[in-house]
Amino acid sequence: MTNTSELLNECPPIMNDEDILNDCGPVDIPPPPPLAQSLDANGPRLMITQIVTENFKSYGGMRVMGPFHKNFSCIIGPNGSGKSNVIDSMLFVFGYRASKVRSKKISQLIHYSELVPNASSCEVSVHFQKIIDHGPGALDYEVVPNSQFVISRRAYKDNSSCYLVDGTRAVYRDVANLLRSHGVDIDHNRFLILQGEVEQIALMKPKAPSEHEDGFLEYLEDIIGSSRFKQPLNIFINRIEKLNDLRLEKLSRVKLIEKEKDELESVRNEAMDYLRLVNQLIKMKNILYQQNLFNEYHSIQMIKEKLMNTQKETENLSSQVREKTRQIKRLESDRDELTQRHAQLQIRHRDGKAKFAEFEAQDGQLRDEHAHTKTLARRLAKAIQVERTKLEELERLPGEADARREAIKKQLAEFEEAKRNMKKFIRKQLIICLKNLHLYELKLKKVNPCWLLYKQKLIKLQVN
């Protein structure tokens, strides 16, 4: 039996199928060229009023040609009088090459004669204006206001030139855009027909023999604008040829494959029977697999239930562990707090003992002062008693001791005043000590039970 690949290789493809199909995309058709002029004869139109030349070709000095008729002007004269130079001057302004103006180079356009031997440049100015026709007469028209403009071109001996629009320097692109905006077909140059062009058109071949030549058909297509369809048409023709070749190739392949298909019909039937058996086997295996899957699924569900119960027990134990952990943390916190309080109480106990020792020292000092005060009071009492005795003796002797009696009274008053001051001082000192003892009483209450004994001693001291 013949192999399919060998049969297909007998008809090699002309081109890759994907390349042919991808090459069938949309084709861009260039837009139609804009109309160079309007066909409406009622609106304003452009006309040339006059041409001014200066040292241009055979015109030495400044020459003014015009004014021209609005419709038709003729320039007549004998041969060699410069009739063609009028058209050459217009071609020069409109940007034609020197060869079109019948010169080898631009510098040859400068006039040279005995009258003007040293001209360094030449210039041509074409005056335009827009008019509205009112009749067939030469003066039956109206000039559109502010529509006049002048285009000039100046050439120099170094073969350079420049353009001017209304006396202002410009480039050729500005001049072309200005003329194009007023309806002058500057792109195809249909507004000027030179000598010999009519004869050349009449002698053209009906169709160009090659792509690099022009025939009458190409000339007309260029005028009416249908030449823009030439390239898209060539693309479509090329595509049709490729698609026809592809169709023939596919058709031959289809015929070969149909023949091979008929030969493989019996093999196909055997393969179908084999596939049916394989499908039945797979179906039975699938049933067995589903049964095993059901059993395994049931086992998995039981294991999942056990796992869930185990997880619940684990969660309960975990919660108990967390609770015990929190209790341990609380007990540790209480232990730390008690330890800290015990340390603080020890510090306060040491401070209380130190204060108590200080109070004992103050108590001894106060006792000494109290004993000294009592001794002084007793001395004063004895002195007062002695003085009273002396006073009694002096009273018994009033006549002799008036002066002495007054002195003794004065001394007695001083002693009484000193006694009163001493009592006031002792009371103030006792009040201050009692206040301090009351403040320390609360502090020492929990530190040492000896404060009661100390208080009793102070009360006894106060009573005495």
C-alpha cells in the first residue's frame, strides 16, 4: 500500500498555504487627488494681470507686459522678437528647470548686451488677482478686494535663485501651496501647454509597451486619476493567480487522499472493531474502579470521623493545658508579687528599726532636757521662795526698804516672765514631738510592738 506522505510529496506546493492566506489582507487604495480647480463658473477665479521682467533673457532692463485680457491674450511678432520668452518667464516663476526654459543653466537667463553688459541678476514678477465675471466684455468683471498678490523669482550668476511672495522671501513649497490654494494645478502642470506638447500627445502609442514608458492610456489615467488603482489591481491579479495555483494543489491532494481512503476502508473497519472492544474493556475497568473508589471513599469517611473525634479530644486537652498554663502564670505572678512585697516589708522593717533607734536617741535627749528644765524650775521656785521671804522681811521694814522692794519686785517679775517663757518653750517642744510620734506611730505599728511601751513612757513624761 502506498504511503500518504509519498503521495503528497509527488505534488510539491507552489507556496506555503499560510503565506498565501496571510497575503490576502486588505489593500490600501490611495485616495483620489484633490481637484485642482472648481467647475463652478459663477464664483471668483484667478487671472494674470501683468508680467514684469528685469534683465531676463532678451529683455534688457525692466519690461512690463500687460495688462492682459481676462479671458484671451495673444502675443504676436516676427521670429526672434521674444514671443517665447513670455512663456519662459512664466515657467521660470513657476519653478521649472533651466532646460525647460531653453537654457543649460540658470545664469544664462541673465540678459547680456552692449546696453546692459554687467547685469548680475535677473528677475520675473507675475501679478495675480481674483475677479468675478459680470459679462463677456474685457472690463465686465469685479476685482475681489485684497486678492492681489505677486510671485517673483530672482536668479544670480552663481546659478542660485530665490522666490519672493509680495516682496518677502519664500521657498518653492510656499509658492506651490499658494498657487495650489488658488486652483493652479502645480502638481501635473496642466495649466501650461508648451510648444510641441500637442504633437507629442498626438503621436503617443495607445498603450505603453513597458512600465518605464508612457502611452496615451497612461496619460489619460494620470489626468482622470484612475492610475491610483493600477497597483491595487496588480496586487489582486497576483493574489488570484496564487489562489488558483493553491486550489489546483489542494484538489490534487484531495483526489490522492480519497484513493488512499478507499484502500484503507477494511483496515478502518478492523480498527473500529478493536476500538469497540477496547471501549468495553475500559468500561468494565471503570465500573471496577468506581466500586473500589466507593469502598475507599467509605473508608475515608470513617477515618475522617475518627480524625474529627481525635481532633476534638486534642482541642479539649489543648484548652485544659492552656487553662493550666494560665493558672501557673497567675500563681507565678502572685508568688513574684508576694516576694516583692516581702522584700519591701523587710526594707521597711529595717527603716523602722533605724527610725526607732533615732526616736530612742531623741527620747533620751528630751528626757535630759526635761530633767534639766525640772531642775531649773525647782531652782527658780526656791529662788522665788527665798525672794518672797526677803520680801516679807522688807515689807516688815517699809520705811527703810522701799527702793529695795521695788527692785525685788522687778526681779520677781523678770523671774515670773522667764518661768512663763520656759513653760511655753517646753509645751511647743512636746507638741512637735507628739506630732512626729503620731506620724511614725502608723509606720511603726506593723514593724515593732514596742511602740506601745514607748508611748506610755511619753505619756508619763507629758504628765510629769
